[in-house]
Amino acid sequence: MDYFTSGLKSVLGTQQHGQPISGAETVGSHTETVERLVERVQSSTLLDDRRDACRALKALSKKYRVQVGALGMDALRFILELDKQDCETVSYALDTLCNVMCPEVFEEEESSETGHEALLHVGEQFTEMFLKHPENVSLILGFLEEYDFKVRWPALKLLTTLLSNRVRDIQEIILVSPMGLSKLMDMLGDSREVIRNETLLLLIHLTKGNANIQKIVAFENAFDRLFDVIAEEGYSDGGIVVEDCLLLMLNLLRNNTSNQNFFKEGSYIQRLVSMFHLPPDGAEDGGWPPQKVANLLCVLQVVRCLVSPSNPNQVTSSCQKALSTSGILEALSSILMANGVPAEALTEAICTLGEAIRGCMANQDYFSSVMAPSNPPNVAIVVLLMSMVNEKQPFILRTSVLYCFQCYLFKNEVAQAQLVQTLLPSSAEVSRITSGQLLCSGLFSHDALSNWLSSIALSHALIENPHQKENLLRVLLAPNPNSAPVSLMAQVSVLLQQSCRVQSKVGFLILLATWLSHCQLAVKTFLEVPSNIPYLTSQAGSTERDDNEEIVQGLCAFLMGICLIFNDDSVSTYTKESLRRLIDNRVGLETFLSKLSEVSRHEFYSKASKLPQPKAQASSELLFDYEFCKLFKVLEGMVVKAVGQVASNGELSEAAMIAQYKDMIREQDKTIKGVQETIAKLAEEKNQLQASLERITNENALLKAMSQVNSGPEGGHLELVTEIERWKEECRIRDMRISQLESDMKNLQVVQMTSEVKNVSLEDGSVEDKDTNKEVEKLLADQEDLLVLIADQEQKLTVFKERLRALGEKIEDDDEDDENEEVI
């Protein structure tokens, strides 16, 4: 406060009685104080006075920032332009603006006149005022070139504050500002850590959600600079600065195909390997430091950005190969098998490994050979499945293992066959537990989540693989040691009918629907179980609505529809026609279609259909699977069409008509989509043709111009040659006339000389001599006119000769002609 008082002394002066002013109380209200300070800033001619006024405004800017911002915004902007060479004054002005536009409420800020809620938006309102003149941002960017810490540091803070309040506006301004992003990138190389770290935070805000800025920053060697900072800080063992570097890297790569290709082609994937260094066993007795866990989570997210299923297939495939060759795939496998890894990091590592092998046969083969350090040794896949079916493990860990297993089976017919093979009867003794046995144990578990996870995992072994669907029909299970073996199909049907939990029922129904789709033999086996169709009929016609029962009812209707579509009529009791009549009589077409449509309208269905990774806040919310949603979307229209084909009276029922209309709409949607794609292609071709037409037109115009010059004696060239020949003939005529006149002129000169002699000797000339003199004068005038004509003709001849030479014709000069005549 003494510092503030001293500042007020020099700015506001002293009282009349010589007593110094001690604070704003002597001056009056804080508004008057701010007004006097602003006036001093604007009117003072001395730099020291303006500097002191800015220092005082800075001191008031937190407690009375509404007044300082409202009254002093223009004055502060004026100071930044006027005194930009004085670092101290600029520093005070930048700090004051930063306080005025701060998005948070200061503790010392008075809120008696203005409510706390209103103060929360004061900084945003002042930012809006400041950005009415976009050149203000360019002015702030210019101060980044000043190396003085007192200027560069507050300039960075002010830009960060502006970004916090108006991200989009600042992004657009900086994007069009000359060298704006280059100036910010240069700050990453500042030797002062405070400047460098503040720049990292600013770039994290700046690159969020703007692909153009992301591309420019990436091509400004951002990745090289970030990796240099990470190396200086100690890689994954570093502090929060490493996390900030990885967050910025994440912003540059997420949903940006251009930067992802640049990252891969620049061999930056290989530089990520150092981030996966694990401490030796027992080295972290007290657990991993929280910052190390945060750093590892960030680098795992960076890897997932490169191999995300939402990326283009070409980008994902090339990045997966790079992960394998760089050693990151091996490092991820080591994390899965390491001891003491925190659950959060382990969960993210499992998901990252899954996406690194998803759809890549080479990586999937490598993962299948990874051995866990267990006793006895076992493959890593089996160890992971043990965690998945163990109800004591965390929910998020179990779902991540399911996702990894799904990625392992994705488009991997070999792995699918190996899984089914572990369930088939074999004469060889099995010394260790297999993945198929673990999944079957999950099906029989009393834990609903284990039932669902095992059902979904087993269903992924059957996706787009009819051969394994038929092989799975040969699987026999004995629930009890003393009971006879029962087929897996019959056992799953019994589990479905006996279960009283929605999650278990949904899992079993998804497994059966995947199994029966596009497999007539599986449908035949299912229909041969006597209790299956009556159970499905009762569920589809049920009116219970508690605890997501409508999902079970809709899936039962869907399973009946699959039995209708892929029915080969080999089971006489349930042929296509009999099933259709059963649905019409026992369930009702209206009810059946209503139940079926409720599945795709459910909230959990829409969530599951967006991403391959299963996500839910609680285990009870985990009901649908991504691949099943794709299957349901494909077969729903076929089921509706098959069920509604024939009504009892031989005419189309209202439900059947609705089904037909839905099917027609789907077909129209496909047609519209195809037409839109065709239109897009035609528009692109049109643009290309227009560009080609314009190019050809320009070339044609150029060729026409050249042809007029070089096309020979046709057209304009012929006219030019004709004109030249005419002028040549006229020149010949005039040359002859000139020669005749020159001869006459010589004769006249002789006569003139004779007349002059006579005039000298005779004082009185005769009338004949006078006439002769007049004739001579006339001839002299004609001579001058002829000389002018000769000069004009020679000039025209020269021009025509030059034009003929330009056209490529050989023209001999008069001098050359004379020389040739002399030689002859």
C-alpha cells in the first residue's frame, strides 16, 4: 500500500496545505481517482508522469477493475502505441489490461455495487470491447518480439486471458496476423522456463478445435521443439511441463489427418518410445507418482490418436506398422504384464494396445505370442480374459479387456478359429486353461456383467464368419460333472430363459442373434429346441416396461425375425409361414413392429452405435455392442419386410404397409446418398472440365494470335503483303518521276546560269528573261516538295522492310543491292 501511495503522490500531487495524499480516501471516490489517473495518462507530456499513472492504474485494476476497464481501456491502448519503446510503461499497461480482462473474480474485488455473478462476466465483456479493434491483438503480438521479461511475460499472459474469454475470435485474428503464429512458436525456444511454459499453455488453448492453426503450428517445427522440451524435462519422469507438451501434441494430432501423416513421416513415432520407460520391479514401493501416471496417460492418448478407428484406414494402417517397427507395441505389451502399474494407466494401455492391433494381422499375430510372466506361463490373452470374468476387478478394467479382445478378433479369421477350436471336443489333454473355457465360465457365472462380457466376446468370434458359426454348433458343455453334455446352443437358450437380470438376457440375445444371422443351420438348431419360440413369443408380446425390459422384448422380436429370414423350412413345426402366422396371431404385427422399433430408439443403443469401444458410467448401462448395432441396422428392415408380407386376410395390413414404406424410405435414402455422391463427383468433374476449357480457350486465343503472325500469306499477312507491293509500285513510279524532274532541273540550272550572266551584262532584261526566272523559281519549289516526298517514302519503306523481316522474309537492303551491282 505504501508503494501505491507513493505512486499517487507523483501523479495526483499534494493537498493545498502541503499534506501528502494518503490513498484514495483523500482524493474522493475510487471513480474520481481512476478518472484523474486516466486523464493524466492521456494529457501528460512527460513520460515519467504517464508511467506513474499507469503504475497507479495497475494497483487499482484488481480492486476497482470495472472502473479501470470502463474509463481506462482507450488510454491504456493509447499508451501501448505511444510509449512502446519504454518497457516499464508497457509492462504496467499490459498487466493492467490482463487484470481487467481476467475471467476470474479477485479476492480484493469489491462486490457491494455489483453482484458476484455479474463480476464473473466482466472480463469477458471487457475482452469483447478490446477485440472490437482487431489490430489490438496484433499490437500485443508485436510485444512478443521484445526480449525484456517485463514486456514478453505480461504480453503472453494477456494473450492467454483473451483466449480464455474469446477463443474463436482470437484464433481468427491470429490466423490472419502476419507472422503471428511464428512469433508464438519462437517463444518455445526462450531460455527462460516461465516464458516457455506460459507459451505452452497459450498454444494448448490456441490449437484447440482449429485445424488450420494446428497445421501451421505443426509445420513450424512444433513436434521437434516439443520433443526437445520433453527430453530436457526427463521424459515420463518429468513434471507437469511434459504433460503440457503432450497435451499440445494431442491437440495437433486429434482428428487432423494431415498432421498425423506428417507425424508419421517425420519419424516422430520412434521418439515416443522413450516415454514408455518403466521403473524396475520394486523400485516404486510407494506406487507411481501422480505426475508420472498423468504423463503416461497423455502419451497413450497420443498413440491412440494415431490409430483411432475413426481415422482413415490408410493412416491407421501405416501408423500401426510404425508402432510395431518402433518398439512401442512391445512396450505396450510390457506395461500390460508389468507389476505395480496403476489401474488407470493399465486400463488406458490395454485400450491403446487394442487399437494398435485392430485390423492389423501382423500386430495381432505378435500379440497372440506375448507370454505373461505367470507360473505356469500362459499367453497374455488368457491372463487378460481372467481379469475380465473376475467380478472383483474394477468395472473399467474389465470393459477395457473386452475392447482389447474385440480388437484382437477384428477381421482376424485365424484368431476366431483358434477361439472356437478351444471349445470343440478334443482327444488331447489340455494342461492349462484356454480362452474358450474362460468365456464359457463367464456365461455360467452368477455375475450379470460377466454374462454380458463373455457373450459379447464370444459373439465377436462369429462376426462375418459362417464357418465358425457352424463349428460352434458342435460345442458340447456339461454344466455339472454328473450331467450329460448339452450343446452350447441349448445351454445358452436355457440360460436366457432362466435368467432374471436384463443385462444377462441382453448379452445372451446378442450372442444368439449374431450366431443365427446368415446361418440356416444355426437357425435350424435353434428352432429344434422346443422351448425357444414359445419364450420369444411370450417376451415379444409382453407389456412389462420396468428396468429396460422393453429392450429384452425388442431383441426377442428381432431374434424371431432372424429365424424367419434365414429359415430353410427344414423344421416342419416352425416354417416361415407358420412363424409369420404365429407372430400375427400371438403377438400382433403392430405390437411386434413396435417392440422392434424400440430397440434402435433407446438411449443406450445410440451411445453404443457411435464408437467401437464400450463405454458406460455404470455396469448396468452396458447393454449394447457396437458390432451388434451395425448388424441390427442391416437386418431390421429385412425383418420388417419379412414379417409384414402377408396378413391373415391375404391383403397387406397397416403394419405391413408401414413396414413397406419404411423399407422404401431406406432404399430411397440409399438412392439419395448415391445420387448425392454422384452429384459431388459430377460437380468435381465439372470444375475440372471448366478449368480445362478455360485453359484450352486461352491456348486457342494464343494460337490464333500466333497464326495471324506466322500463318503465311493467308489472312492478315496477305493483306500486309498486298499493301507492301502497292507501295513498292508507287515508289517505283515516283522514282521515275523524280529522275525526270532531276534531269529537267539540271537543264534549268544551265538556263539559270546563262540568264544570270545576261542579267549581269544587261541592265535592262527582256520579257523572255523574266519568264525564265519565274519558271526556275517554280521548279525549285517543286524540287523541295519532291525531296519531302522522297524522305516520307523512304521512311515507309523502312517500316515495311522491318515488318517483313519480323515475318521471316529475306529482304535485301539498298546498300547491298548497290554492292551487288558493282560486283557484277
